[in-house]
Amino acid sequence: MFVILELLLAGGMFMFGILATSLVAVGIIAQRVFTLWLGFRLNVESLTAKVLSHVDDGDYGKAAQLCDGKHPLQRMMLAAIERANRGEKEIRRNVETCAITELARFRRGTGALPQISNLATLLGLLGTIHGLIISFSGMQAVDAAARQAALSKGVAVAFYNTFFGLTVATVTIVAYLLISAKQGREMTRMEAATSALVDRLLIASDAHNAAQRGGTAGAR
């Protein structure tokens, strides 16, 4: 702990800015990992198969019960089932309205990681320039030992900031790429499952309407 504090003090004020940036990045990464790998765990294929089976049987109540959860897919499916007796436009509109809120919640925080990576890089660059200023300012000293000391201190400040800033930026962007890939895969699965449900609801609605028309025609 004391070694880390000494390095931060040796690197100057911009090192603390990079440290704050890294803490924010760690917080967002931890939240994203928990959400994508632990918090929103759901067997999408199994849920979709069960919901579609109940829809085929005409048991929309059981299908809705399966979608009674906090996962974005469950809420989007429930939005579709709630409008099952309406037209196609209203079903899709209700799903899209729900998706705007749920997918924004699902993606929350991911988009900030590239900006945090850029900020860490810029803070590292500012620290590097600060170190160079210290080095060149020390060259004005009359004593050779003082000039050497200023040069060594300035170079150390510059290198500390460059290394720390680039390390935080690299780790953050790598985490972003992994999180973004996982997030994209999950969103693709949710989109496919929701589309399959909407199509199945429309097919069931058309079959029901055709049966009603057939019954009406037979009664005549």
C-alpha cells in the first residue's frame, strides 16, 4: 500500500486523476460483468421453447407467467403477449416501446468505457508533459547536480504517468471489447426470441380469425 502511494506521489497530481479514472472503470466493469454473466442469467432457448409451446396451445396465461421476471427478454415477451389479441402493428409497437427501456437498462454503462479509456490516456499525456516541463525547467539551474536531479525527476514523472495512463486505458478497452461482444450476443438472442414469439402470435391470431370466419359461414 505504501509502495503504491509512493509511486502516486512520485508521479505527481495527474497520477491521482488516472487513479480516480481507473476506479470508475473498475466499478463499471464489475457492474457489467455481474449483469451480463450473473445478474441476467437466463436460458433463452428453453424459455422461448416453453413460451411458444403455450402460445401454440392457446394458453396465453401460462406463457405470461413464464415471462413474469426482470430479464429484458421476459419483459419484451410479456409486452407482446399482452397485445396478443390486437393487430400486428400494435403488438410490434408495444414490444418496441418496451425494448427501448429494457435494452437501455441492459446496455447501461458499457458506452462509457471507451470514453474512460480516452480520459486515462489524456491524463497520462498531461502527466508526461508535466514531467517534461519539470525536466526542462531544471536545465536552468546553475549547479550540474541540480540539473541532473531535475532531469531525473522530470523523466520519472513522465514515465510513471505514461505507463499508468496507458495501462488503465488498455485494460479498460480490452474489458469493453469483451463486454460489448457478450452484450451483442445476448441482444441478438433476445431479438431472435422476441421476433419468433411475435410471428407465432400473429400466426395464432390469423388461425383464430380464420376459424371464426369459418364458423360464421357455417352458421349461415
